[in-house]
Amino acid sequence: MKLDKKDIRALTKEQLQHFFVSSGDKAFRGTQVYEWLWNKSVHTFDEMTNLSKETREMLANNFVINHVEVDSMQKSNDGTIKNAIKLHDGLIVESVLIPTEKRTTACVSSQVGCSLDCKFCATARLKRMRNLNPDEIYDQVVAINKQSQLYHNRKLTNIVFMGMGEPLMNYNNVLKAIEKITSPEGLGMSSKRITLSTSGVPKMIKKMADDQVAFNLAVSLHSAIDEVRTSIMPFNATFTLDNLREALAYWYAKTKSKITYEYVVWEGVNDQKKDIDALVKFCKHVPCKVNLIEYNSIDDGNFKQANTSAINKYISSLEANGITVKVRRSRGKDIDAACGQLANKS
Ligand code: SAH
């Protein structure tokens, strides 16, 4: 008996075909298995019904299918569903299904915990435990797509990398997952419907631009003044706004794709005229739009969402300068499923 069976999903299609050929079967068998694993996303070899019983047993003797499982599910009054997803080593990440009138969005995680230390984010308190591998990212999307069809009678329309973790600190795996999500052999979704949200790692933003990725980029800005940003997002001391701005200009030059800035306005942090002026100035460098997002409390009392009048001042200044701004309401707050609240509370 083999103790450590290999995860069959770590094999490429070509490797699977080769495996069958070298065990005296046809390459075509590898293609069939690949379809079961990815397109149909089965969890057991027994479900591969167009293979003989012997072939299924042979596969089970040689491989395992490491799949994630929905460990628990919470439903919000607004239809949002938060999933605790259990990985094969028992660690948990969270993924959220967010239905609106026109869309169903999956918010997926890229790491277990996070290595960054944004002061306002619950995930930061978990620290980074490990990166997710490409299938663990892909599987979250598959699981949410199934829920979308089950509870809302329609397929997933959008994906945002706004769950746990910093996607650009796990770039290769995120990219591989996106390749599978967009491939016809995977889910066949359009890159245009995928948004990667980053706290802003300049070197990696440039790398993405060089890779000519076709998905959308969102940057969690929250302040365009270095001292303020560093006080709430300490890694800004290393990846300063100057570096970020330069990387974003590079991104736009290469991709011609507008950037979305995510921005929360907090009382006493970034609610003054100087904060607004700095944001307007920052926005003029590279074509962009601004999403003002609601603050979701993480129960530490250190941050408080600014009042409506402060937010309205942001809106009027941005609009007066021709910058598109939207106010984004949070979803799933009652079950701690909103941005920044993912921390495996349950
Ligand atoms: N690490 C990535 C993606 C995960 S966070 C990033 O930083 O973009 C997803 C979004 O939620 C980011 O814009 C982040 O700044 C925001 N966020 C984090 N904590 C929040 C909170 N408590 N309330 C509202 N938004 C929050």
C-alpha cells in the first residue's frame, strides 16, 4: 500500500494522458479524467462513470482527489451566504456568495490568514498560515457556483479576490486558478468578470501588467497621504504611494484597464479636506474610479465610519474633478461576511 498517494489534480492534462499511455491505456482516457476533475468537479473516482470499474480502482490505488469541503454555511437576511471552507489539511478559509439583482458574485480567499497588517481588517489578526494552491482557489468558485444555482437559480456572474489574504503575495497560484476558471475546460468564465483586489504591491502590479492579464484591478487605497496610509496599513512604509503610483501608471500603459480604488472614510483618520485633496490629486495620475466602501466593524472600537457629511464632501470633490465615484453598501454584515470581517469566527 502506498502511504502518500499523489493528488491527481496536481497533474496537467498532458501528464494525465502520459500516465494512461504508460500504463498501457489510451491518451484519451487522460482527457476523460481531466474533464471529470475540472469541468465536472467530481470528488470521487467512482463518479467517473464512463471509466471501467478496473480503471477507477486503479486510479484510487494510485491517487487521491484533494477537494475542499464546505464545512459550514451561514445565510444573511440579504441573501449573502458565508461559507467556511475546509482544506484537506483541516485549515479553514472563508468564501462568500453575494447576490444582487443582476449579479451573483463570489468573493474568494487567496491565503489562509494574511501576512499584511491592515489595522482595520479582521483577517490581519490571523497572520498568514499558508498560501492556497490553485485548486483550493478554483474549488471555492465551484462551490459558490453550485450554491448560486441551488439558491438563486442562476450561474455565478462575477468573482472578486477580496476574501482572506493578499492575492499578490500568492500571485502564481492565483494566476493558475484564474486560468482554470476562465478556461473552457474549467468554468469558462470571462476574465472581464474577475477582479483582483490588492493592498498594492508595486512590483507585482508591474508583473501582472507584463503578463498582460485581462482581469480587473482594484487597489485598497484608503489614504493618499503616506503618513496616514502607513498608520493604518503599515506595509505602506515599504511600498510607498510613490512606488504604487508608478506601478499603476505602468499597469495602465500596458493594459489600458482602468483601476478601481477602494476607500473607506473613517472619523478622525481620513475625513479632512487635506485627505480629499490628496485623493483627488492621486486619482489624476492614472485613469480610475473610486468605490467608497462602508466600514464593517471588527469590534475593536479603534475605527469608526465617518458621517454622511464627510462622505458627501468626498463625493462632491471627486465628481467636481471628473472622477467617477460610487458608494458601495456592504452585504452580509449580520453574519460577519462583509469585507474585512472574515476571520473564522465560528
Ligand atoms: N488583501 C486584498 C484583498 C482582501 S481585503 C486587499 O487588501 O485588497 C478586501 C477589501 O476589504 C479591501 O479593500 C480592504 O481594504 C477592505 N477591508 C478590509 N477590512 C475592512 C473593514 N473592516 N471594513 C471595510 N472594508 C475592509
